[in-house]
Amino acid sequence: MPVPLYQAKAEFFRMLGHPVRIRVLELLQDGPMPVRDLPAAIEVEPSALSQQLAVLRRSGIVTSVRDGATVVYGPAGGAVARLMPAARRILTEVLAGQSELLEELRESEVPAS
């Protein structure tokens, strides 16, 4: 029996649920990068990075290509490259709404007597 679409979406978002994976996707949104450049940009141990890259590769969200002795990672498609900017826009809207609510709460505070 095939997996329902909502379950596949939930699994996709769970796969994204790690800070190193998010950072990798942010770095790759402008195009492919050699794996040797990623640890310094993410400030993570190479073994931890390797584990997270494997998760992204298995999910099909990133690709890896060997170029001589170098492995180059890139987004699996244009939609993947647009994923992080979309997440940033959503987060900005959510936080702006929270900021507005916080301001309303501050304005409505009754001074202590």
C-alpha cells in the first residue's frame, strides 16, 4: 500500500529537522560546493557532517558528484535551491506577527499601582 501524501510530507519535514542539514541546504542554494569547503562553513566535525550529508543524499534532496579526488555536493533541483529562501520568508512572517503581538501586549499593559 502506498504511503499517503501527508505522511510523505511529514517524513520530508522530519528529514529537514537538523541544524546541520539546514545549514548545508543554505550553503548549497547558490550552487554546488566541494565537500572540503563545508566543515569550515558549518563549524562541525567532518564525521558529523558526513552523517548529515548521507541523510540528505538518501532523501534525494542533494546530489554528490566525484570530480577527481573531490566530491562536490549540490541541490537535487531548482525547487530544492528555493526551499531555504521560502523557509526564511515564512519565518520572517511568523516572527513579524509575534513582534506585532508583543507590541500590542506591551501597549495594553496596565501600570502597577
